[in-house]
Amino acid sequence: MPAAGSRPTNPASDSWFVYIVQCKDQSLYTGIAKNLVKRLQAHNHGRDGAKYTRARRPVRLVYLEMFSSRSAAAKREYALKQLRRVEKLRLIARG
């Protein structure tokens, strides 16, 4: 996981990322992406970002996991979305 505020990269084109961003209003959004840099730009600047984050810009990457398959990433994304906010904050703090 990159340090908060560091620039994320795509180390391998076949990797999938599950990420958590913190929005301007301190809410958390969990997502999945093949190209993390492009997805974060969309969340912050584009019209392709999630409707939820478009109204809460800017967003900041606070947590990241990398997977070798979309299936594994989607399963992890689902599991993270089931966590309560306090559990997500603990996960982020452990980094």
C-alpha cells in the first residue's frame, strides 16, 4: 500500500486493485480498478468517477491491495464493503 498522498502506479498491466479513498466529507468509498491512476483521476476530475465521489471531491487514496485476477479483487471488494466504518478505519490504520 502506498503511503497516503503518494502517487500510485500500475506495476503490472495484469494486476487488479481494490482501493479505499477518503472523500472531502471524510466518508470512505471502496472500489476496484485495473488502471488505478486513471480511476483516481476519474474520481477527482472526470465524469466517469462514481456518482458518490463526484459530489464529495477531492478524494484521497488511503488503502490499496493488489490482486492477480479480477475475480479475487471483486471478492475482496465485496468483503471490504461489508465492513463497518470503524473496521475499515482499523484496516487503514494498520496499512
